[in-house]
Amino acid sequence: MRCLDGGPSPCFHAAWAISPSRGETVSVVDATGRVVAQGLYPANAVPSGQSWGRLANDAGDFAANQAP
């Protein structure tokens, strides 16, 4: 996985999948279990070949992104 050109470093990539037909809520937790970020992946949010994400530091809304 490569980060966006000019994007933040480091970037993160998960090797697991989210159900595209059901949608899910994804939570990022710190070492103590405290939720530090959360986002909703809506059902059928992106077509095949795209991903769902946003820039780091809560910059902007989650949106469909072209996969590299």
C-alpha cells in the first residue's frame, strides 16, 4: 500500500475487509481501548476498484477514493 502523493506519513492500511453490502462502523482504538476515531462505511458506498477513506487527522469527510 502506498500513501497518496503528498499525503501524510505514515498512512495505514488494514488487511481485513468490510461488508460492502451491509455497511459497518469502523472504530480506531488506542492501547487503552479508548475510541480515538470512528467512521461509518455505508452500504454500497463505493464501486469495485475504489476504497473508502479520508486524510489523516480527521481532515475532511470520508469519501470514495480511487485505489492505487
